[in-house]
Amino acid sequence: MKRVTGIGGIFFKAEQPEVLLAWYEKHLGIQLATGMLGTVFESAGQTVWSMFPKDTKYFAPSTAPFMVNYRVENLLKLVDVLREEGVEVIDTIQDSEYGKFAWVMDPEGNRVELWEPPAQSSE
């Protein structure tokens, strides 16, 4: 019998949910679902569920105990647009066998990982 088959949702607390949701809608294009403080994604694709050691620096400079990874299309163009919009882009874009990665900070200090899978690479 299969038990867990994927991630059903990601939930986190916010100091100002409406303000934070507006930021995610404006800069990352996440459209809010009617009657929700969030959205439902209907896309297929790989989802990674992973633990990190308590003392990891991977989420830095965020002090939150979580980080959300969002699949995106054309990461290079998106990062350029986000910079133009004044979004804090941290680190440099990394390109690996797993795809391209970039990181931004949301207004509440959470590090957000943006990921373009290798099959979508836009170079």
C-alpha cells in the first residue's frame, strides 16, 4: 500500500498575510484562489521533500526553519525582472545537473528558492 505520494501543500505563518501574499502575487505571479489566503497549483512535475541539519546555513540569511522551492520558467529572465522590481536577489544563479537555481528574500525575511528544471533550461 502506498502511503505518501507527494507534497500536498506548504503552509507557514506570516506577520501580515495579506501584504506577504500581495508580494508573492506581484513578484512571483502566484494568483490567489478565491476564498483562500493562498493558491492551488495544478501542474505536474517533480517535488523534492528533504530535511536539512538544524545548523544548516543553506536557508541563510533567513532565520526561518523552512524554505520553499518554486518551479519557474526562464529563470534568467525572471531574476532580471525581479531585480528591476526591487526584489532582493541573493547569491548568484547556480547551474547544475539538477537545473538552474536562484534565491530571493520575501518581505518577511524568508529565503525563497527559484528552480528551473533541466528539461526547461532556456539557454
